[in-house]
Amino acid sequence: MSPLCGADAALFVGITRAKYSDVKRLTPNCFDCSDNTADAAHSTLNRERISHLRLHTLITTPPLRHLLASLASARAMSTAVWFRKNLRVHDNAALTAACDDTSVLPLYCLDPAWATPQIVGPNRCRFLLESLADLDETLQSKYGSRLHVVVGDPSETISNLIKDGTVTKVVFEEEIAEPRELELEKRVVEAHPDEAVTVPSTHLLYDAGAALAKGAPPTKMPGMVALAAKLGTVAKPLPAPSAIPPRPALDTPPLPPLQSLGR
């Protein structure tokens, strides 16, 4: 069971104190040795009130273990969808998988170690920011959600969101071949083996593992055509979700300008 957040703990303490106060108010002190001459009718009335209170509590308040389980379950359903190369809502396996949860945080991590002039040029950075803006606009206009963009190391960003209780799970499409992305993915999965969930990538037309299992990779177009024929029909794209669960309460800064990336 997941640990309770501060709000859940406060709710639990409030319920416990309220029920204890009611019972204490209606319960006579069995250890009072003073010369109290309260009549039997008064004691009987108190016992009847206590019985009524207990019955009322059983009827209107679920057992505590059910309450705690419900609160923990609600928090466990808060999922971050980590957008990586697939910046669309249709044919997105990670987004499709997360839409069964209670709360979904669309997340993109803009790694400053990658967005440097030594690695990528200004045109590619500009195209990326335009693509993120388009995805954000789609999420807002069609689903009432927003893309949460964080400038920072992706593994640290995801760890912080999990540690502070904003999300309790992160789902993302697995990387196929890029060494840097494979290393990043490995760090996230190793740091959060219970929270990180990978789904098959929709970035390629065919499964790369199945293609490589057919033999040496082709180096010319006729060989690629022959390999595609062996792999069969391309899978149909996943439809865009009809609805996306609401985001967790979280302030989202605006997209960073191109100049902030050293351009």
C-alpha cells in the first residue's frame, strides 16, 4: 500500500478524532470513584446513545482499512505520460495505456545536456519547441489538459515527481536504438522498478527486434523491400483517445524560448 500524503493523513486524523470525541462524550467514566448518584435511567440512556452512535458509524462510515485502501488506490492511479520522440496523441501507446488511470500528467523533459549547440542546431531546437507547442495546444483544446514541460535531467525530473507524490507511476514508449536514450531509459527503470512502465514503441513501422531476427540488416533498398515482405502487414495506428483523465494539481510554466537554450 502506498504511504498516505499529507492531505490523506489529515483526513484520517480528523475522522479518528471526531469519532473518539463522540464516544468519549457519551461514555460515563467507569473509574470515577466519587459519590455520584446519577440514576439508572440516565446510564441506560447513555448506553442507548452509544449503541446508536456505533450503529450509525457502521452504516455511514466505511471500515478504516477500506478508506485507507481507497485513498492509496487513488494516489496509485496518478500517472505521468513521458513524451519522448512520439509527440502526438494518436498512435501513442503510452498515452493510450495511461488513459485507464484516474489522473494523467502529460510530461516532456527538455534535457539541457542534449539541447546544446554542440549536439543540435537552432533549426532542430526551433522545430522541437514548435512541436511541443502544437502538442500542448491539442491537449488543451481537445482534452482540457496541458503539457508539463520541465527543463532538466529527465531521470531527476521523474524521480522528483514520484518522491513528492505528484505521480506514482510513469509510462513511456521504449527506445529502439539510440544509445543516449537507451542509457537514460535504463537509469529511470533502475531507479524506479515499481513505478516505471515501458510499452512497445510506435516510432517504427515494424518491430526492430523481429526485423533483426531475420538475419543481417539490409544495406540496399531491394533487401529492405524483401525484409518488409517477410515481416508482413504494417499494424494499424492507434486512435487518439476520446478523453484524457484530468491532470494532478500542478503549476506548469510556459514553454522555454529558443534563446534560453543558447540560441
